[in-house]
Amino acid sequence: MRVAMLAAALALSGGMMLAGCMTMPGSQTSFSPRLSAPRLDVVDASDLSEAQRDMLGSRANLNIYRTLAHHVDLYNRWSPLGQVLLNGTSISARHRELAMLRMGWLCQSPYEWSQHARIAKASAGVSEAEIRAIAAAPDDPMWTDIDRAVIRMADELRYEAMISDATWADLRKVYSDSQVMELLFTAAQYQLVSMALNTLGVQVEPEAVDFMPADLAMPVLATRAAGPRLALPRIAPVTEDKWTPEQRALIAPQVRPDGTALNLYTTMLNHPKLYGPRARFGSYLQRDSMLDPETRELLIMRTAWNIRADYEWAHHVEYAKSAGLSDQQIADIAIGSQAMGWNARQRAVLTAADELRREAFISDATWAELAKYYGMKQRIEIVYTVGGYTMTGLAINSFGIQVEPGYPAMPN
């Protein structure tokens, strides 16, 4: 069965070497059971803070929001990006939902599947047969070429942490560069959402009628990405002489004293509507979260190594040193939790990053170990840090964002 599943995944991805063929320390061969009860109960409607009332007042009465209301500060910095991707892009509703549902299936997220199967039928014209085929038959003749490319994109982002040349070309037959950016961030956002829903144990709504298929072979687990990275950009950075007044205002906080900005930011300027929400969420994770700098950098750099985001690794070496990590510890991040010298807390942090990469879920044992050192809000931030930096890494890899001269290379 395992061999057949790997073969199917390999065929789906056009012959590319999927990460499911590799291993990470402590990897298992199948998904952990999803939680049948929440790790974090929904907020008590009779005992809400003003900030929670403000947050929930504009949201549907759903378990996802009533769970995330435990951490309003994080939600408020992340939600604008989600709102753009859900309601503000120029891609078709159909392809938005195909990307979300396929990623939900690959991450085995029952809540995400339930919600977006409902939305896909109600507002995107996706049929019951098509919804099942998103999981069961991604190569079915019912799909158009662009449908198939969107589904394949989700697989490539989950397993190889990058859109392949062939899939990029197929997407560009229908969509512009900026629209492909929207497709990528949509899939990446719902990988993050799956991580949070699964790990917090957010339960499917009691009135739900759409459920993730339980009679199909599960997808393969993800491990370290294996494929080559781009030597040239697919999306060129916007040079300073081409900045519009809107772009200049957006990038102003990231402009360095010499008037330049990093390639990540000048590339993201190609999509001004995504730029601000993505930057505000990223700045929360990097500077404003409740996590201490060492924990943050362990999560970010292990995630960068797992998805082979060279740019992300290169730019966080100095942050890691500033957080107190030695050169040897930074090198050991590539080895992971099994490296000699980590204490129990550091091992739990690195293991959490690996588990989120592998199956979009933190195991009971690791969650319990994290609880010895981190409060609930901090543990939520652990999930969002891995998911958020995975999102950035997928963009870096797929857009071909090149490391600027002078930064250290990621070890192999």
C-alpha cells in the first residue's frame, strides 16, 4: 500500500522526486489520528474581553474563530492576509477552493475540508463529484488543464515546497504572475490553517454535512524537500527607479539606510495588495510575538531547512546569533532534535517544527513537552511561526528570490 501511495504521488507531480521519499528524524509512516476533542476550548461567550467581542462581532459563529479568540493580537495581525486571500484576489472562486481543499486533504484537516466543501458547492460551483475527486482522483478526465495545474500546484507546494517549471508554465497559460502569486499564497495560507486547526483540535461544526473522505488511502507524509532550486528569478524584483508612489509607501519600513531593500520585499512589491497584509503578519512573527528570540529562530531556521528555503536560512543566521545561538548550534539545526547538546526545551521546539512539516500537526507527546515551557498563546504562536515562515519559504522558492551577496549558505 505504501509503495502504491508513493507511486501515485510521484505520478501526480509529473515525475518530480517528492519529499515523501525522504525521511526526517523521528518520522513515521502514517498520519497521527486527528483529535476528537479540542486541546483549547472555544471562548466562553458570557466572559469575553472587549477585544474578543470586537473580533467575534464581525465573524461567523464558528469554532475556528471562537478558538483563535484566545489570542486576539495574533489573529488581528494575521486575519487581514486571510481576508485578502479569501475575498480579495482576482483568481476564480473555483480555483481558490480547489487549492484550499487539496491542501486540506494533503494535511488531513477535517475542519478545513468540511468548511470549504460547503463553500465550494455554495459559491464556487464545485460539484459533489468534483469535491471527492479532489482527494480521490486529481488526474481524473473531468478536470480541465488549468484545474489539474492548480491541484498539482498544491501537491508540489506541500511536498517540494516549490512550484515546478512545468506547473508554473501551465498556470501562466491562464493566470498572470500576480495571480499565480495569489494562488500560491492561498495554498500556503491553508497549509498554515490546517496546522492550526489540527494542532488545536478545532472540531467540525455540529451542523456540518460535508466530511473529509474516510474510505480513501491517505496521502503521503511530507519530509524534507529534495528538488533543485531556481538560479534565476521567475518574478523579477521591482527596482527602485520603477516604484510607484503606492509601492514606495508600502516598502518604506523595509528600506535600509542606503536606500535599498532586500529582494524578498522588492519581489513582493509586484503585488501591492498582498504586500501590506503579508508584511504585517510577518513582522508580528519576527518581532512582536510572545516567543523568546531563541525559540523563534529555532523554529524559523528548522523550517527553512525542512523546506530548503536558502534565502530564509541565510537571512536568519545573524538573528539566531543575536538570540544567543552559537555557530555549532546553528549548524546543528540542520541535524535537528537528535543533535547532541540541545536541552529538552530546544528538542521539543525542533520536534514541533518537524511534526508540523511532516503532518501539519503537533503530537500529544510534543504538545505536552512544550506545555512545560510555554503558555497556550505561545504554543499557538509556535504553530503560526512554522506555518507563516513556511508560507514565506514557498514564495521564496517558487518566485526564485535570490540570496543577496555576502549571506551564509544553508548547509546540505
